[in-house]
Amino acid sequence: MNNISSFENYPIRQYRIILAILFLEVLIYFFCDLHPSSFYKNTFIGFEQDPLLWFVYFTGLPQRLLNQIYILYVFDYSILLLMIAVIIKPLNNWYAVLLLILLFIFYCILTAHLGHRNYQSGYLFVLFPFIFRKLKNKQIVFEFTRYFLLFFYVSAAFFKFKSGSIFHTEHLSLAITNQFTPYFLELSNSVRTSFNLFLITHHNFAQTLYVGAVIFEFSMIIGFLTKRYDHYLAVTILIFHLTNWFIMDIAPVGQIAFICTLFFSRKFSWSSQS
Amino acid sequence: MLFFPINNMYSDNRVTDFSTTTYAVKLNSKLVQITNDPYLKKDFSENSLQIFSKWIKADGKDFMTELLERKIIDSVKRISYVNKLTPPKTTIQTWPVWFLSFHNIKTRVGDNIEIWQYRFDLIDNHFILKDSSLITKQTVIHE
């Protein structure tokens, strides 16, 4: 595959940690009954403004797949086996290519049947560096995905400034009004539903949290200037997402491995070799 | 777009008051609970049920139907696109059954499946059920 000297340059242990986190996320999806075979005979689809999904569904491939239960079982097991294979052999790019193709098809199916765009697409991006064989290519692609990740969060802060929502006292209270409605219907009360009600009725406190979240998101801009603080940025974003789950019932499963690459950015990037 | 790193979640607010709406499936008048499911399953159930209910309320039309009607004049081509990019009409009957099987609930001939919309208002710091309306109802005719 590669000569010994270049092989030693690969941060294999760190690759395996990231892939193991990804595997855990995939297992969570499977545990939650969200895997290809669970969509068997589900004919309801809804698309938003994402032409990429339109093209995939225009081929008719997902629709045909969802009528073949045995192929869907093979699809399920292939994802799990390939996940294990990439952890054992993270430098085998073909395992990563196959896994990425399967997870991409799964992402399209999940998003189409969910009916709206899923922001948790990090489980695709995290695999991008692994589909390349040469160390230098992996490093360049990692750089690309790292900036993509940073921009994703910085843009979120930018839009909140641009829309003026950061200056609107009732913004978060209104935005979270819908987040826990099924819990209220089913009387599944918990500390989270109580806190949700508290934030809906205490606008200033809620808005303080919102401004804090925008600052967290905007802090990602530091990553454009230096990699030195990437592990702090990773912790910041993980706290941001954990808080999001608590306050808004939006969990980042599918995004965590991608965020965790920031812990190893100096190992993964080309600058560490220079 | 998937490969476009723009994220404007919660930057604009479409909610203008402190009332809220949710949807639920009932089997033989008994509510199918989703909030005890693992997070991702609950999230998928909630969102897809909401989109499905809105699709029924809009007489089987959605963003894609309207986009294709607007952009593609050639009717043959448009029908081909509609067939691939929008749900078939039979989905109105099949999807509620799929939803129940997704929650490991088997249906039998004669079972009644209903989808309801519930509206809540914030009164005295609590959400109080304001009203409910039936979105669709069907009887299972074969297992």
C-alpha cells in the first residue's frame, strides 16, 4: 500500500478513535430503528430545496431499493461490516469509499422520508479524508472538511446577526414554543419540558442563552486563524449541541465524530508535517 | 444543500405567537405514543408525521408538486418527474400502516387508524389543549 516511512506518518490511532465514534453514532441510528431496512415499503417522501436529493431520487434507485427487503438487510449489514473494516484498516481507502456510498444513499433515504433537510450530515464529511490513499491527499481533504465545519457554525451566527433575531427579546421563547409539543400532548413531563416552559415565559433569560449560543457559534471563526485552539472549539461546539438537546430537543447524533476531528486537527492536517 | 455549508437554523422566526401544534396517530382511538422512543426514532416520527399530515391537508400537494407545475410545461415530462419525486396517491392508505409497523404495532382487519392535529395555547405558563381536528381516518381492510 505505502512504504514503511510514509505509513508511519499516518496518525492511525487518531483515525481509529474518530472512526470508532462514528461507529457508535451509526449504532445509535440502528438502535433507534433508523437503518435502511426500517424504511421498507415506506412510500412517503417530501423534498425541500436540495437538488442533490432530487437527482438521487430521480434515478429511481432508492424507490427500487425500498421494495426489496433482502437487499435492504444486506445494506444494513454492509454498513456495519464496513464500519468495522475501516476501524481495523483505516488506510484501506476502498472500504471508506464503499461505506461513504452506502451512508450517502442512507442519508438521502432518511432525509427524503423525514421530509426536511437533516443538518446532521457530518457522518458523511468525516469520511472524506479516508477515501484518499495518499497521506498528502488525506491532509488536504481534512483541511477542506475542517473549514467546512467551521464555516457551517460561523454562518449560523452570521445569519442570526443578519436577521436581527439576536436583538429580538422574544426570539428564543417563540422559537422553542414548538419543540416539546408531543411531550405536552403525551404528558411526558420532565425537567426538560419544565425548563422549556420556563424559557418560553422568561424572555430575557431565554434571549441571554440565545446570545450565548451565537457567541459559541461565532467563536468558530478563531479556527480560520489558527489550529492552536481547535480542541477548545470542539468542546465549545459539543457543549452547544448538548445544550441544544436539553433546551430544544435537537440532538447532534451523526455530527459528533465530525466535530471530534477538531481534537486531532494538528495530527490530521498537512501543517503538522511541515 | 448537503454540500453547501450554510446554516440558518433558528435565525428567522416563523412562529409569531405562543400557540403550538402537533400531530398524532390513534389506533382504535388509542394514542400511539412516540416520546418514550429513543430520541432519533421520536424525532423521525414527529417530523415525518407532521409533513405527512400537511401533505394530506394540502390535498396531496407539496413543495415539489408546485415546483414541477411551475417549471415544467411539457406534461409528459412533468408526470414522469412527479412520479419519481412525489409520493404516490396510495400513500394516504399505506403510510399510516407503515408508521404503526415502524412502532412495532401490528394492524388487523377492521382496525381504525386516525391522524389528529392538536393545538395548544399558552395559558398561565402552561400549554393547554385548545382544540383538535381529524386529518384522516381509515379502516384496515387487509393485513
